[in-house]
Amino acid sequence: MPKWIELPPAVARRFVEDMRAFHAEPNAIKRDEIAARQLHALKQHYAGKLRLSDVKEMFEELRDRA
């Protein structure tokens, strides 16, 4: 998992919005859809390997910071 991805402000705001929605969503399938949407967005700004599990891990690590 990447330690740092530099994102444009609009993309970073959307990441935080999706992270909050991810944690508020009780349905596991919808949580996966939210994470998949962010995976697609992050891949546009990160050249390395990035997986759905990486996005979910980022959401968990940053849960209390946003």
C-alpha cells in the first residue's frame, strides 16, 4: 500500500466524502462499490500497484483523522 499519494484538492475531498460514506454504509456490497470508485480515482493519480484491499485499508487507517 502506498504511504503517500498526492491528489488534487477536488479528488482529495471526494476521497474523504467516500471514506465517510464507506464507514456509514451497513451494506458490504455498497461499501465495496464505494471503495472501487475510489480505487479507480486513485489509479489516475498513482502509477504504482493499487488494489481494492489497499483502498479499504486506507479508509480504515484514516477513519478517525478526517
